[in-house]
Amino acid sequence: MSFTSTNSPSDLPQFPVRGGEMGHLIRSFDWSENPLGSVENWPQSLRTTLNLILSSCSPLFLLWGPELICFYNDAYRPSLENAGKHPGALGRKFETVWPESWPAIQPLIDQVRTTGEATRSDQPYFPGQPKGGQDGSFRTFSYSPAYDDEGQINGVLVTCTETMTSGSGRKKLEESERFLRQLTETMPAILWITEPDGYCSYLNRQWYEFTGQSNEEAEGFGWLDATHPDDQEKTGACFIEANERQIPFSALYRLRHKEGTYRWVVDKGSPRFDEQGNYQGMIGTVVDVHDQKLAEEEKQKLIAILEASPEFIGLAASDTSIEYANPAALEMLGWDTVDGKKIQDYIFPEDWAIAEKILPSLVKTGHFSHEIRFVNAKSGKPFWLEWNAVTLKDPVSNQITGLATVSPNITSRKNTEQSLRESEARFRRLIAEAPIAMAVYSTRNLIIETANDAMITLWGKTPSVIGMKLAEALPELEGQPFIGLLEQVFDTGIPYQSAEQSANLVVNGQLQTFWFTFTYQPLTTDQGQVYAILNVAVDVTERVAVRQRIEENRQQLLESFEQSPVAIAIIDIIDLRFRMANPLYGQLVGRQPGELIGKSFLEVLPELQGQGFDQLIEEVGSTGSPYVARETEVTIFRNNQLESIYVDLTIQPQYETRQGDGSEPDSATRISGVMVVAIDVTQQVLARQKVEEAESTLRGAIELAELSTWSMDIETGRFTYSDRFMNWLGFSEHTKSMDEAYNPLPDDYRQSVAAAINAVVQPGASGSYRNEHPIVNRLTGQVRIIDAQGKVFVDAQGKPVKLVGTAQDITEQRKIQLALEQQVQIRTEELETANEELAATNEELSATIEELATTNEELAESNQLLIRSNENLEQFAYIASHDLQEPLRKVRQFGDLLKNHYTAQLGDGVNYLDRMQLAAGRMSALIKDLLTFSRISMQQDTIEPVSLTEVVNTVLTDLDLAIQESGAVVTVEPLPTVPGDASQLEQLFQNLLSNALKFRRTDKAGVPVAPLIHVGVRMIADTDLPPSVKPARSAGAYYCLYVSDNGIGFDQKYVDRIFQVFQRLHGKSEFAGTGIGLAICEKVASNHGGAISATSQPGQGATFSVYLPVL
């Protein structure tokens, strides 16, 4: 018999069963992309055919389906290997595997598939097989139809047989016998040979592999020791008797496996005789029949169950003759035997028309279930059965061979149903008058016994459906769960309830979706048997539609979350588990969204423990008050390391409304979770910090240049002043209105200054402002002359929005200029009246005055360049430092000219010139260092491999003169090559080695001690970094490059101060310098992802350590 299995794929036994190498290949083959699909979905006919093919020792080949997918067994495999098509042929279309053979094979295959008649070919030609004749043999190929579960031809089975004909073939056969001994060792069955006295003289390798016995243990009669103790005596006696009588031997016994388990085997042997007829002993085989034995035992158990079952169980042949009926069925029918009986004999005559109608459906569906009356032959009385029938099919031909039935006697139930009809009538009236939809379905066929107007209206039908089967009255329910649920309630007697279940019903001619809250309540007899089901339904379509619209809106919101440019997550307030996280949130926290959803907040993000975010979520959940914070620092683990990031964070409570069940109103809203919205502003914060750092540096430069800053909001007219400017004006507030801002101007200048500012802020103007004018401190009355410069900034539309500028107090410059002019005038007059010989000198002095005027103009121009550089704060120091060098050089040059040519005339003024030149020299050095610092701050890294050994050697060459003059001894270890900027690294070692040479100590006699300087390197793990060292880039290990000396040293408490701009630990008179060199070193180390630190004690030298990541 062959039936389609109703088990789930996980319940199916392993397929194919065994099958050797080809069985293994079929099991391991990926069929999901094959036209046949997954194995568990294959028809039973294909599975059965394949099991037969794989278990056969004859070469067999199967072509299945419209595509003619190829299968073959181990016996056929060697031929395909010789053709180079194994294992590639498995699972492929025949036409693609053998395109060269297809024209010859196709007609034979088409004939079998079209006519259903088998055919054969004596032509030795089939793919994978060598042609006959060369080895004295020919091959016959048979092509037979293979049927599917519906009895239709769906494949072709090919068998191959070979026949030896020629003398050379017989000779080859005789030669092959010499290899029999070797073949017995490799054959899959157990082979044994005994002597005439029964002594077992040979067992092949399979015996020893199965039993684990040795040769000594098994030979003779030792093989009996491997049989089950309960089987030994009987098996031994059977063998001895057969051996003595020289007749075939056969025994069924249990054989012990080497693992200790026993398996059933069939042991068969035949007597051997020589050519003279003398008995030589026996030869036999042992075959494992354990599975067949167990199957037979299960079959006997099944027969026992059938015989004891109270159900009506029977079998009928395809001609409707009865082949079997169990005792219960015979008793119900009043029969003593089934001989000569047919199906018509046990059908109640009045119901034979029903039987004639449903029996033909077996051919199409393979089964049916129907309530019908059979008749007792002795009493003539009918009895009711739930007639369940299925077809029986031949496993090979797939043809129907009969039917089987297992049917319960439902007579008692039917009688009970009859007795309940009157009470049900009253019940139907009650249902008809009910205000809610109600209906009653009787029997397992779900006949609509009654339905009130409310239910009929819900169905969209008319009262004519009453009396019909529910499935026929509402055919649109096919494929929906309701019929199955009702049958389940009918079978189990357990009520079923559902809230807001969708149903597709045809109403007003259109298939529409409705939502119901309903119950299926079984109605039972006094004996507890279900005879009907009460269906009560409430239409909740409108309420569900409203909630669905809400859900759709929520889903749209969630979809927008997924595509949102900001990180969003929703967290349950009860256990802080993630309900949802969009991809950007996963990217922000260094996880995939799938790793977050369903897991608790601190479980999946343990690094947030102690940072307070879980408390913030709980607080928002308990208070309902949102939490908003800007630029919140978060330490998160991502990119395989802990990182500090900054986010604009919003935590918003999420509310939900709990729905009622239809009989109760919806409950109040409650907080169910929180929505976390985070915007990564790390780059903005870091950029701002850099800007602030640059601003700090620039403010230092501005302070050194004694400049003040100011700005004007063009729209409001309000001015903003720096502290220095406020001090000049006598203001106590940073911002002033336009009228208040102009008050410190003298009356003669107020209108012209206002006009100049107004002109420069007009659209289309140059945007550059410069004016020199006096201001008056409103508190002290002090008058200053300032050089004010400014630049207009515009918005994206080109509209002027702000005027930003600087101001320089040039009062002293103007006083010096005036005094010089007065002195020159006096001396000029004296020289003119003294004698004509000084005329040339007067002309030269006049030229000098002109040069001084030019110098003043150039100084003013430099101030203007400094103010303009304020447009870009990052470049201000660089531009200001560069442009200030030129006027300083001219100040020093003109000062030298004055000293060289007019020393006598200047008198005490020479001291002022000396002080001015010294100050200009210090200013030049400071600007040079500021320029270097600014370049390093602004310069983009040029990443290339840099040999630090070469870098240090270059620096030592530049410092060769200083090394010789100081008598210094410098030792350098071999240094690594690192990625970086060679010029910046040279600047770093230039500053460190220069400081080691410069800050040398003296002995007790005041004699300078020769510097001892050592440059070395060591590698340390990141876990061994000193706590104070914070590299700019994380790495697993770092190079520690150190420069040690025996100089004056310093107090360790100043270690953080020395790396700041303009910080010095000694006076200008002790050691030259600007206080920027170590700040440059710190910037270079940071640019290369590292850090710098120092250790020292006064008088004991110092060690500067640079940490660079190992990449």
C-alpha cells in the first residue's frame, strides 16, 4: 500500500534508507534549487522507487519528472565513472548530461512515456556503458514506465543486463573465478565455509568486523559463541543435523555485534560436493535481517490491535469484494465470514445511493469520510458508521488495488441527536431572537441547524443557507482555519474562543475581510458526547480597523525610524529590553540591530554600566518627563575598542492603550517604554574643541601683540568688546548699543567713524574697514589713539550680518613718532644754520625721516593683515606670525641705521633704541616659534614610512656645532620605522635634543658640566601605559621613544605645565627661549596618534618619553 504521509518533515525517517554511496550522495545533495525541490516534499512513489533501486545489485537508472532528472545505484556507478560523469550526473537533466546520446535515446523514452508500454534495446548503447562486442558480451537495456502517486507515468526506469557469448568471454569468466577468494573478502555479505565434519575453516572479513571475534575464536565451532545464549543450542543442533544429512542449512538467530548489541540474521548454507560426488562440507552466507524481523513483529502487533479494536475495520479489493473484516466489524454486520461478500452487501439499501455517489471520489481524492448506515444481516436493522475510507495502491505500478476503512459506530450518537431535536427547536428560537450573532452546527459535517438574522447578516447570505453544510454555504472559508477549528471542537469537546480573528467573507458579491470575537461552544449529550456546536460572534471590524490604522501609522513611523538619519531605539520600561533599533543606532553603539532587539540594555551594552543611562531610562519611564541633553559624553565599545563619543540625547516616554475584549471599554494609557534618539555630534564637538584650542592659542598671540577685539551685529547695531577694549573705553559690559558705542569718540571723530562703519556694511561694499582715531575712557578721561580694522561677514544669501575686527593702541607709537619728528626738526634747524657742510647730512636725515614714515605705514599694513586673518581662526596664528616678521626686521634695520648715523644727535634716545631692538628680537623668536606651532597645528599629516634613526641623525647633524661647543656625548640606539610626517618628527627631536643641550647644569665651582644625552626605544603593551599617558589613538602596543640627559632637571609637579604654550620654568636671563618648543613636541606626538610625558628631579636630569602606536 502507498499513501501520502501526513507527518511533518521532522517526523519522516531518514531517506533514502541506506543505499550505499549513491544513497549517501542523495542524502547530502542540495535539492532546494532542483526542479524536484526538497526531499521531504517528494512523492511517496518516487521515494519507494528510489529505495528499491538503491537496494538492488543490478545496474539500474531512473529518469524522473518532465525534466528527466537522473538517479542511479551503486551497480551502475562504475560505468558512469568510466565515462567521467560520476557524480555529476546525479540530479541533473538527462539531456544536459548526455547531449551526444540524446538523439538516439529520446525516441525510446518518449515511447515509454506516451504509450505506457515497456520497451527494450539490444543495441549496446546507453550513456555511461561501454559498447558490447569487444569483450565478447552484449548488453540489453529495458525501459519501463515509473508511476507517481496519482497513477500517472512520471518517469522511466532503465535496467541493464549483460550476457557472455564468445569463447573469449568464457575464458574471461574462468579467469575471473581465480579472483573469487579476493572478492569474498570485499563482498558486503558474511561468507563461511566448513569441512565435512562441520569444522568452520573459513569466515570472510565481514564476520570479524561485525562480531569482533579473532580467527582463533571463530573457527571450528567458536562462531556459535557469537550467537545469543537463547539461540545457541537450537542453532547448533540445526547446523549439525544439516551437516550430517548433507542437506541445505537455514537458521534464524540473533548475532552479537562487537559493540555488545544483538541483531537478527538469517544463516543459510548449501552442501558442497567434488566432481566424484564426495561431500566437501558446506558454504553459506549470513544476512542481516534485523530490520525485517522487527518490521514483522510490528506487523503482528498491528494485526493484534486490529483484531482487538472495537472500530469497524475492513479491507476490500478493487472489484469491491471483501477481503478482511475484524471481529468487531463481523459482529456489527452479523456475518460469520467475508467469503463471497461485497461492499454492497453491508450498505443499508436506503443509503446505497449515497455510497454510489461517494465511492467514485476515492479515485480522485484517495479518501473520504461520510456518515452512512450499514445493515446487520441477522436482525435486518441498520446501524450508523462514520465511514472513513482510503485507497490502497500497488507500490510499483501505483495502481489502486482496493480500499481500507477504519470507521467508528456512531449509532448511539445519532439516536441521541434524534432525541435532542425537540429541545433544540426551542433552543433555535432562543438563538433567532438573540441580539448578537448566533448559529448552531450539527454533526461533524457542520450542518447549519439554525442561524439568527444577525449571523446571516454577518455572513452576507440569506436564510436559505440553513440546512446546508457550513463549508458549502460559505465556500470562501476554504483555506481559512474555521472549519478545522470547529472539527477540533467537535472531536475534543473543548470550547474554543478567539478575540479579533479575521475572516474573509463574500458580502454583497465582494470578498471582504471582517474581524470577529467569537466562541465555539460544544453542545453535549448526557453521556458527554458532542452533537452540535454553538457559535456566538461579535463583529469588531470597525474597532480593529481603527487600531490597524493606528498600527499602520506606527509601522510607518517605525519604517521612518529605519530610514532616519539619526540613531533611534525603543526600550521596554519593564526589563529595559530593546524592542527596536534602527541601523544608525546599531552603527552608533557598534552592534547590529539584530544583536540588540530582545536583549536587555546592560546585557548587550555592558560598557554603559555605571554611566547612568539605565537610571535615566527608568526615571523617564516612572515620571513621564522627557530627558534632553546636548553633547553628552558616552564611552562605548565599537571598532574593537572603547571610544568616547558625544551625542545630543533625547529620551521620550512611549505610551500604549490596553485594548478591552469587546465587552469592556479600553483601559487607560500607560508608559510601556521609552524612545531614545541620539545624534552623533562627536566630530562637531572635537572640531569645536580644536577651534577652542586654536582660539586659545590665538588669544595668547593677541595678548602678546596687545590687541583688542570687537564685533558689531549689523542687524541690531550692537557692539561686543573684548576685556582689553572694555578697559580702554571704561565700559563694564561686553555689549553696547550703537549710540553707546560711539560715545567714547571725541565729537570731531564721532560722525566720521559712524559714517565709515555704515559705508563698509552696505551690500556691495568692499567689506574691509580701517580707521585711525582717538578714544576717550569715560571713567578716567584717558585719551588713546587706536588703529581699528575690521571685516564684514555675510550669510548664505550674501547679506552682511557681522563686522568683526581688532584694535591696536598706537598712542605710544604716535608719541615716539612725534618726538622723533620734533627732534629731527630741531636738529635739522641747528644743522642748517651751523654751516653748509652739513647740508648733505640734512638731506640724508630727511631721507631717514621719510624711511621712518614708510616704516610706520608698513607697521600699519602689517596690523591690517593681522586683522584680516581673523576670518579663519585656524590660520590666524600662521598668517599673523608670518606677516609680523617683516615689520620687525625693518624696525631692527632702521634702529641700526639710527644708531650708526645719529648716535650723537639722539643722545639718551640710544637706550630706547637698544631696548626696542631687544624687544623686537624676542618678538621675532616668539613669532618664529608661533609660526612653527601653527604650521604643525594646521598641516595635514603626510603619512609615509619614516626611519626614526635617519630623523635623529639628521637632527644631530644640524646640532653638530652646539654639540661640539658644549662637549656633549650623544648615544643613539637603533630606532624603528613608523608611519608619519618626517618634517614634524624632525621638529620633535630637534626641540628635545636642543633642550637637552641648552639646559645643562654646572658643578659646585660653577663650571658647566658636559651634557650626556641618550636616545633609546622600547615597546610596551597598551595595558602597561602609565596612567597619565593618554595616546590620541588606541593600539595594542606602543613604541616608547625616550631622550634622557644629565641637565638641570625640574620639579615633577610642573610636568603638565611645561607642555603648554608660553610656559617657562626659568627667566629669560637664565635660558633663552619662547616657551613653545615642548608644546610643539606635544602637538607632533598627538598628530601621530601618540602622547608625550616627562620625568625629572631638580639637578638630576630629565627623561622625555614619546609614545607612538605600533601599526
